[in-house]
Amino acid sequence: MQWGWQAHWLAVEDTRTEEGFLLFGREDLEIFHSVSTHGSLDQAVVANTHRRSVFPSAARAEIEAAASDLFRAGLLRPAPGQ
């Protein structure tokens, strides 16, 4: 694995493949932290609300959209039994 910073994104590359870099924004990192630490998206919504100074409903919509993208890319999946 190789990682770096591109603009305001965390860039991660699997050097075993030739697919190029995956780019992760703040929302993605907040999601990974929230899910791995707390088991839900709730803390990512709180972090996004405070960071962007938006209403919680807007923050939740952004986090859920980003989580959906991560799920479709195979980078996030539901916990067993969920």
C-alpha cells in the first residue's frame, strides 16, 4: 500500500494492482472512524455537523450518501446480523 495527500483528499493506492489511487475525503474518514469505534454513523453525523456548521439533517444526508458510495465500492459493509 502507498498513501499520500492529493488536494484535500487522502490518496491510497494498492501497489499490487494497477487501478490507481482511491481518494478519501473528510466525510469518508469520519465514517470509518465512527463505524469502527461506535458501530454506527451517528458520530460521523455529529462530526460533520460541527465541522461544516450545518443542520444535523443536512449532515446526515451527506454522511449517508458518502457511506452509500463506500458500500457500493466494497469499502464499507454492514456488521454481521444487521
